[in-house]
Amino acid sequence: MNKTVALALAAGLLGGMLTRYIAPPSAYAQNQAPQTAPMEIRAQSFILVDQADHTVGTFSVSPGPLGPFGRPIFPRIVLRDFNGREIWSAGGSALQPLTIK
């Protein structure tokens, strides 16, 4: 029994030493650059979905009436449900002009 234990120990040590010199070198993963948060996110709208990937709502900008240079005067932020009905809005003007030339 002592010979078997000694032989097993010697074989383990010899195998460990041989793998150190015969086996190919270990591969190591590259260091990744530190992840930084983006400074800004740009989108014309965000579509909100549930767990089943069904559209629940859309968060977007609704242009107001156009001014003299063709740009909206009072744009609003709007949240619409899946049918397109307005649920919530912010910004814009409470007073809507009758005509803009």
C-alpha cells in the first residue's frame, strides 16, 4: 500500500512538472477599457413595451404651431397609449395662437 501511495504521489508531481514545460501557455483575457456612461441619448421617440414585447405607449415630442422660420414655437413632450391617444403632456403653451404667418 505504501508503494502505491508513493507511486501515485511521484506520478502526480512528475505530471505537474511536465505540464509546466510541455503544455502551451495559458491564454488570458484582454483588459477592457473602463465603461463610461454615454453623455447623451438622442431619439425622436421611445416606445414602451411590456414583458411580451407588446407596445404599451410612446414617449415623444409633439410639434406645436410653426413659427415664421418653420420651426415649432411651443413643442410639447407627449406620452401616448398603444392606440395613439394622449395620456400625458408637458410644455407647450396653454394659449394656442389663432393664426401664425
